Amino acid sequence: MSFLLPLKQAMELRQDSLALIADAGHNLSDVLSLLLAWGAGLLAAKAATEKRTYGFRKVTVMASLASAILLLVAMGGITWETIGRFFDPKPVDGMTVIVVAAISVVINTITALLFVSGQKADLNIRGAFLHMAADAGISLGVVVAGIIIMVTGWLFIDPLISLLIVAVVLFSTWSLLRDSMNLAIDSVPEGIDIAEIKRYLTGLENVSQIHDLHVWPMSTTEVALSVHLIIVDDPLKNDFLSKYTLA
């Protein structure tokens, strides 16, 4: 008879709210994302070596990309389960859904507020803020779903809310995935105007031409630039570059 208890528990778990499972799965992926960002931050702070002359700064970009991919995988699994639940609806305890989701709303809202100030300066912080803010909204939607199920008994509301959760997550994750991918392949970071940099450099005193201008992300917060300047003075004065800074 001992094997019957785990089987019974598994059957009871199968009857839980899919919307609540989707919310919990999203929350779990966010915790993993925060751990990735934290670990990347520690690595990025390590000093450069002869082998890694830039140190581990690029790990922060890899962490934000991994975070976005992790969310997409999680939402794919939830979508697959949701489609099956439309054809095979399961009983849902509306009150349990409401209580658990309401707790999640409070926790995610408080957590999101912790990342408000730094989200514009760091892609990893921005990703954490978006995840927590989306979580709060999603959990609120699950609360509404629980209320509707208790009042009406409509079981299709559960998978329907699950699909809405997936849609919200995908929408909030897309920009993070796009920006992380761009940084991973050394695209020019957003907010940097290459044309303006060219105009500035060619406008410097004694600069006649520029070649091989490159701007790339060192990390989610640092940007590097290299360029070949052709000047009219000969020889080059040592204080040439020290007189200028890019605005």
C-alpha cells in the first residue's frame, strides 16, 4: 500500500490550477535568473588576467541571454500543458489559487520595487525588474481566475489564464532577448549614435580621416571604442587624446 500514497499525491497535484503552476514556474525561472545575474556580477568584478585581458565582464551579457532563453523554455512547456488542459479540464480549488497567488502579488511587487532605480543602467537589473513586475501582474491575473472559477465553475478559465500568462511573459521577455542577443554578438549598444561619434572625431583638430571605428559592449554596463585616426600633424603629440573626451 505504500506506493499508493505517492500515486494519490501525484493525482491530486495533477488537479491543481494550471494557471497557478504557470505562475509558480515563471517565479522559479525568475529566481534562477536572479542567481545567474548575481553570479555574473561576482565574476565581472574579478580582475583581468594575461589570458583574459578583459576579465569576466562579458559574463553579464551571457547571464542576461541565458535568463531570456530560460524563460522561453519554461513558457514553451507550460503552453504545451495548457493546450492539453483545454481538452481535458481538471477540477481546481479556487480559494487555494486566490490565497497563493495573492501572496505572490505582494512578494513580487516588493521585489520589483527594489530594482526600479537601477534598471536603466544595467541590462541584468532591467531584466530582473521586468520579470518581477510581470510576475506581480501575472499573479494578480491568477487571483482573478480563482475568483471567476469559484463563482462560475468554468474550468476553461484556468488554461485560458495560463495562455494569457505565457503571452505576457513572452511580450516582456522579447526585448530582453533581443538586447541580450545584440550585446552577445558585439552590436553597438542602444543609445550610442555611431554617426554622431564619426562627426565628433572628424571634427577634432588636425584629424583628416578616420578608419575602423568599432563600438562594442564590454558588459551590460560598460562600452569600449577603438578607431584609427589619420592626423595632419607629424609627429603625433602625446597629449592629443588627453585633450578630448566623448560626450
